[in-house]
Amino acid sequence: MGVLAWILGILGGLCAVMGILTAVEVAPEFVAGADWTTWGFWLALAVVLLVGSVAAAVGRGGAE
């Protein structure tokens, strides 16, 4: 589960960066041209992934 949390955290961070790049209109036209690639979409996806990362890190469970 630690690896899953790490992967979700990295993907969440990348989505946040993509949301910021889209918001300041630095993203390439092929990414910013579609209707679903708004800054709100990328930042919402980042929030979901980062919350999933925290849940995966906390919910690892103990092995006895």
C-alpha cells in the first residue's frame, strides 16, 4: 500500500501542475483545446488523487 500511496501522490502532483499550466494558458494547444481539459478538471483530479494517496497511506493495516 505504500507504493500505491506514492504513485497516487506523484500522479496527483502532476495533475496539479497540469492544472496550473492550463490555468495560465501555458499548456500546448492539443491539451488545452479539448473541452474536458479545463483547469478545474485537472485540479479536481489532483485533489481526488491526493486524497486517495492519504487514504492509501493511512489505511495500510497492520500485519501481526
